[in-house]
Amino acid sequence: MKKEGHPDYHFIKVALNDGSTYWTRSTYGAEGQQLTLEIDPTTHSVWTGAQNQLLDRGGRVGRFKKRYEGLVK
């Protein structure tokens, strides 16, 4: 295999919102660099199964619903 065709995998440190960290192999950054996640599996509703409510006080969602309220029956 050609050497130049493969990405450079190295170990990086991943930091989650709760303060926990782990090491993984990645092509991100340089060897030993830290990647801090803003949204991670410990807090995001996609992984936790929590139902978030959309709070919109007369903004875009309200205008959208008002504009198209008569189309769906």
C-alpha cells in the first residue's frame, strides 16, 4: 500500500462536559492534543432520551405555525 494514502492516526485526549476524559486514536490535531466536546453523550438528549421542550415566545416557530395553521386538517 502507498504510505501517502493513509491518514496519520495518533492518540488524543477527549474531555466531556462532566469532567471525565478518555484517550482515543484520531486524525484530529496532533499527538497528545485535547479535544473538548461541547455536546457529549452524557448531556445530549439524543443519547440520554430526555425530551426537550422548544421554547419560543412568539418567534419563528410561532410565526410559522400561524402562517400555515389552515393547511393541515
